[in-house]
Amino acid sequence: EPEVTQTPSHQVTQMGQEVILRCVPISNHLYFYWYRQILGQKVEFLVSFYNNEISEKSEIFDDQFSVERPDGSNFTLKIRSTKLEDSAMYFCASRKQGAYGYTFGSGTRLTVV
Amino acid sequence: SQQGEEDPQALSIQEGENATMNCSYKTSINNLQWYRQNSGRGLVHLILIRSNEREKHSGRLRVTLDTSKKSSSLLITASRAADTASYFCATDTLLKAAGNKLTFGGGTRVLVKP
């Protein structure tokens, strides 16, 4: 069964550094998403991406964050100048046009120290 | 209050028993989905129920949806130790621009004791 692949599975970074989280969505999916889950808390919507642009972003998704689809396969989340409170599990998801089901990746656990 | 609130927050049952968890939401939805998450792992899609459906089954899972009460329930029958996980409901709503987005509840932690 097709999968959404996320790398790395775990990233440790110094506060203030930039990180790029990578995702390879399912190849025929057109909608892409990033969610995050702070330890012990809800899974929160960050951003949705369609047709090479952001469809919607949450209040969390401020200027510190950006997304990109640099080629036909990768979908990245960049976090500039990381803060301690950015420590969370970040999930990428994709969805096929006309379908309701989302496929989530296994997540990247980001630890900011 | 948040979209997609679940209760109970935690549930402990014996293997073989049924587990029922509920989800309430506030806005109009396209559909409601249930996900499972093993500790520290990814989200696995379990079942989806559309806004015009009232009940759906998939294996040992049964989900109901009452749009008048804006609530849903997930029943896991004949639970197994391997069902131990957190279960999240997520409401799927249309975005203004394009596509949809999921809004997750706080989850129910289910412990199935052997």
C-alpha cells in the first residue's frame, strides 16, 4: 500500500537553528498537509498546500514557518530560528483529489534544545 | 471549546470487552474520521463516516454519527491487548480556498489489559 514517507524520524536541533522536515507524499495525491503534535496534546493543523500554493494556514503557522514543494515528489516544512516550544512531532499528510481519506506519515520528532 | 472533543480521556478495559468512546464537535462537517496512534508513533486511519451516514462498520469497529447532536461514537468490539493505543476523532471541513482540513480531538487513551 502506498505510504507517505517522512525524514528524518527524529531531529535534534539547537535553539535558533533552522530545520527542514521532509516528506514524500503519495505520488498521485494533490493535497498536502502539515500537522504537529506537542507531547501529550492534540494534533494541530499547521498548513495545507494545493496547486503549488498554500490553501490555508493556522495561527501557529507564522513567518517562522514555510513550506515548499521543490520538485515533483518532496514536500518540505522549514522552521526558521527554532524555539524550545517548537519541540513536537510533525506529521505530513496527503490526500487524493476527490477522496476523503488522508494518509499520514510516521512523523518527525523534533527536539529543540 | 475546541472542535472534536472526546470522552472519556482514558479507558481501561479487560481483553474481550468492548470499548466505546465519544466525540463531540461544533461546526458543520463533510465527514468525521477516527484515527489510532500507538505511543509516539504515526496516525493510522481507521474509519470514515460521511455527514449523510449514521452508522458504519469495519471489522470490529462500529462508528455512529449524529449530526443533530454533533456527536460521534467509536465502538471497538471484543478488544485485544493490541488495541491499546490513543484514538482520535477528526472532523473534516471544507477550506475557503481549496481542499479540506482535519481538526482533531484530544483523544481517548485506551488500555486493554490481557
